[in-house]
Amino acid sequence: MIAALAAAASFLIVAMSFAWIVQRRSGNSGWIDTIWSFSVGVASLVALWLLPSDVSRRVLIAALVALWSARLGAHIFSRTRRGKDDPRYAQLMAEWGAAAPRRLFWFLQAQALAGVVLVLAVALAASSAGPALTPGAALLAALALFALVGEAVADAQLAACKRRKPANGICETGLWAWSRHPNYFFEWLFWTAIAGLAVAPPAGMASWLAVAAPAMMYVLLRHGSGVPHLEAHMRRTRPEAFAAYAARVPAFFPKFRR
């Protein structure tokens, strides 16, 4: 497994260095997340190919991760090619000032490291000693697919809402009436399912390292580069409407409403 992770880490370091070059030349930070999404998927598949684990289990995990990477990467690619810069990165670059190019490079290397944590969870899920087609594994795979569908629906609902241009500038329909960031919630849920596939019995103690993936994603999305930066942008651009929305709808975990 060490060789597989080393190969994945090397690939991700190169990929995020390339993402830095693309951002500097295009001025559009959206390409960063596009490249990261596809790169984590490729790195995961490389690691799975190098692992001497059960073929059926590797195929199951590879299919789930490939779907995740292709769906997320294609979505961000479609959004980025329209030419709008990502407000999260734009704010970071403004805060960093003259040091922005250098700090962005190392920030992207930290993203490469985050990708390695996800690849580790994928490798541990594929290396589990349990058979691939147990009821528990099937349930967790279904949960991962449910998360992928939920995130896709949330992204589609947000895009449709933006086309309608609501008067207050806030999307509060569909899943966005249950959570202010349902796409982030489902992203976390997907990696929770992958970690579950790793730690399901008869997993060994080392398999519990996979829990680092959903834990990291929760911290990054809820308290790191996800929710805080997006909501800071919304507070600056539509303060009253967003304050009212935030008072009704939770930030991350959905709260079902009639």
C-alpha cells in the first residue's frame, strides 16, 4: 500500500503544481478545483491498480470513486468555462496581497495532501478483508450512490435558481430549503460511506485511518475553505437577505421543513 500511496501523492503534487500554473495564466481559480477533482479520481484509480487486493472489491470502490470524480469534475468544469472566478479564491488572493502567488502555490500543495488522505481511504476500503458483496457493503455502496445523486441534484437546483435570478439573490428551493450547503453535506456523506466500507467488519485497526477522510472533509467544508468563505461573500453582497436565510436554514446538516 505504501507504494500505491507514494505514486498517488507524487501524481497529486504534480497535478496541483499544474493547477497553479493554469490559475496564474488564466486568472480563473475555478480551474483549480476542476483539476483537483479529476486528479484525486485518477490518483485513486492508480492506487487501486497497484493494490494486491480482492478484484471484486477494487472494482466496486473504483466505480464509486470514478463516478464521484467524473461528476464533480465535469460540474466544476462546466461552471468554470463560463469565465467567472471562484469568489473563495478571489477573496483569499485579495487577503494575501503581493504574496498571493507564493501562498497560493503552497495552498494547492496542501490540497494535494488532502487528496492523499482521500486516496488512503479509498485504498483502505479496497483492502478490507471482507467480501465486496455483503449486505453491509451493498448498503454502504448504496449510501455512496445516494450521496452522489444528492450532490448532483443540489448543484442542478442551485444552477436553475441562479438562472431564475430570485429577487433577494438567495436560493431557498428544493434541498437548499433544508441546508444552506446541501452539496457540501452530500460530499461529506459520500466520503463517510467510503470510510464505512473500509472499517466494516472484519476490518483491522489500520482500516480506521479511513475515518480521517470524512473528518477532514467536514472540517474543510464546514469550517475551512468551504462554508466560511462562501458565506462571507454572501454577507458582503446581500447582507439582509442572507441573515434572514441563515436564521431559517442550518448551515450544513439538513433540517427537514414542511
